Amino acid sequence: MALSHRILYVFVLCSVSVSSFAQRDTATIGRLLKTPLHYIVFKTAAPPVIDGNLNDPAWKTAAWTEYFSDIEGDIRPKPLYPTRVKMLWDDQNLYIAAELEEPNIWAYTAHHDEIVFHDNDFEIFVNPDNRAKQYFEIEINAIQTIFDLFLPKPYRNLGSPLVTWDLKGLRKAVRIDGTLNNAKDKDRRWTVEYAIPISSISMGNDARMPIPGSLWRINFSRVEWDTDLKDGKYIRRMDSSTHRLLPEHNWVWSPQGVINMHFPERWGYLLFAGPAAESPTNTGSSAGSGEAAALFTLPFRELLKNKLWEVYYRQNLYYLSHGIYAGTTDQLNMDPVTSVDGKTTVLVIEATAHTYKALLSSATTGDSWSIDPEGELENMEWMR
């Protein structure tokens, strides 16, 4: 995504005035509340060779994701070129393979931690603890230049990226089906292959090693620029009237609903499973659809957390319009008592002018979660 989207808190398009939020409220929040996609990642006994070639036997056991869509979802046209991903894991690594169809493969950014998304690139966003904080971003272009960083919290909450963080032990490869930086022919695709050490995407002394049943959050983004040729070199296209760069295309696996990848709660669900051979529902089709979907059920706690994210979004809109946070559910146009997955839940909000805490509880299950303006989710059962 463009740098401006990475360093500014963008809830809706910055050009939208506060007075028009009410008109956009339903549509915007509706997109943000769509259930993200999911992928079931199977454990492999024979890891793939990291060479950019996706034909080795290990990858034949893994399903492709759905083809990527626009970052905002189906309100925008489908991407011009198909992109898809597949994954595997073992006790050391998360393996990721990506296929990006592309008629003009180009890349010039050559130094580690330069701004890789100034080229067309492929990006990984991963949050192992599924709390929308302490997450990792890894970008790569067609000449294998890496830009990796850690964020303690999203930019919208004034998170400061740790660009000096490097993904220790990363193995990666790119294979180009075509000719790099050559506008005289048409290329076909480039493929990316990763082995990401699980211990290296854990903060602190204890590695968050997954087991079958672990649920992470992950998403993938492809940045694609409109280009022109100048002296035989690809350059990003400028608007002829404003002389500014045309905005990039952002194509993603699980739609964000807004033009901002740094809404970690909007990323897809990554469910870890045992070996594929032990899972007869693994049909080789998308792990997020078909028979394989029978393996995935969104836990009740995730449904509660998603309801609290609705509170978070509505509170942000309310604050932008009124300068204070809402202290009642009525002010947010939300019902205090609702049914979530057939279970009665009660929503209570406590607020001052500049902070709040929303508590959502189910007497049926005993679950109780809260959220605050920082997007901090707390399991209140742990605190009793």
C-alpha cells in the first residue's frame, strides 16, 4: 500500500467529511463486519524445497486459496491478473507459496528494507496471537528484495513500525516465468516461496509454536502499479493533470473492507491441522470452501470479539462526529441484548468523554470479553 496509507489512521477515505459519515455508516461498517476468509493449513512431514518451483510433491498436498480480490471487496472490480496462495507447516516453519500472473514483470528496489512496495510486490501480514497487536509484515519483489517489519500495534493507534527487526532464518525464492524488466515481450507469472521460522515471528522468550487447532490471523496483499516506459525502464504512471502518482492497486486474499491492510482483525483465519492424509475432507480444492470447510468452525469467542469490533468501529465514527465517546448502546444504534450463534449476549458500555470500555457477556457460556479505544481485547474470565 502507498506510504500515506501506512502512517495515517484511515477509517474511511480521508476526503469524506464528518457530516457524511452517517450516510456511509451502514455500508462501511457492513464491509468491515463481513466474516474473513479462512484457510486450513496442513502439517507436512516432507517440507518443500525453497527454490520458487511449486511443483515439488509437498505442495501437491496443499490447496490453493481463493483468487485475490480488491482490498475493499466486491464493491470494486476484480483484479486484472490472478493471484493465489497455498500453505503448509511443520514444527519449525510456516511454508507459503504464491503465484502471481503478470504480463510485465519488473523490479528495481535492490536493498533490504528499502520501500519494496514502490515496485510491484507480494506482502504477508501475520498475527500469531490473534489479538490485532504485535504483528509482522514481510514484503518481496520480483528480485527477492525483502522489506520486513514488526508493529506492536496498528498505525491507527499510533503504532510505530520496527523496521530494524529482521526475520531471522527466513528462506525465500522467486522464480520468473518470463523476462525481468523487458517490455519487448509478454511474461506469464512469477512465483514466490517462503520458509518462515515460527520461532522468529514470536515476540519474547517463548516461541508461539502452533499445534493442531491453533488459530492465527494472516492476510496477503499484492501491490500492482500502472506503469509507463521511459528509456526502456518501467516507471509508475502519473496523473497527467495533477502530476501525482496514480494510486496503486491493492489485491488481497481476504478483503479488508477499507483501503488499509493495518486492520489486523480483518485478516483471514489460519487454522492449523494435522497431516492432510489424516483429514479425508482435504479434497485438493480451496481450503476455505467445499468439503474442507467442514473442518472449520469459528469459535464462539471469535464471534464475541467480532461483535466488539463493531462497537469499536461505531465508537470511532461517533467520536469523529461528536468529539466524545458514546456511553450507551442506543447512541451507537446497537441493541444491548442480542443473540450470537443462538446464545443470548448482553452488551454494556461505560464511557467518559475520551475513553470507554465495552463489555460483551454470555450467561449461557460464561464468556465475557471487553474492548477499549486502543482495540485492546481482554478475556474478562481470566481476570475473575
